[in-house]
Amino acid sequence: MVKYRLVGGPRADEVVEELPDGYRSQGTGSGSGGDANFEILMTAKYVYEVTAKRDGQLWFIRIPQIDGATQARTREEIPAMARDYIAIALDVTTDSFDVAVTVFSD
């Protein structure tokens, strides 16, 4: 979700989720270049649903949203391994999204 603070005009300082008619999206979107008349306040990170199940001595990790899979040696490594896999597969930074892990017991 993106929220915008409107800059100038009759709705100045109003926070909205969609830009109303008449508000420009040219420029940087931050109002710094003089082209845009709104500021981006926040965006929510995309959450990848991850499942993990013990498979012998390793944990098998599935990331269905990107049709991916990886493994971890310990239960504690599951979020980091999933995050690293997603970042490499999508060529994004590891802090640009969140993971929600569901661990299935044997």
C-alpha cells in the first residue's frame, strides 16, 4: 500500500491512498523537483509465504509465489535462507520484502 501527502491546493497536507484528479505524477514523486505535487509517505513490503518441512537432516523450504525451493540446515536458518533465495531469484535486496514462514512438523 502506498500513501501520499498532497502538497498545495485545497487539499494540502491531506493523506490519501490514491492520487485524486489534478495531482501530477511526473518528476520524482517527492515534490523535490517542483514537478510533483505530492509526497510518498510509505509503502508496505510484499510478503512471501514460505513453508518448511523437515527432510532428513535438512529443512526443505518452498516459496510457491515464485515457484522456488531451497534448504536450511537448522530451523533458525529458514527465514534467512528463504530471504536470500528470493533476493537472488528476483534480483532485489533482502530488505525489500518480508517473509512469513510456516513450519510443518513431521
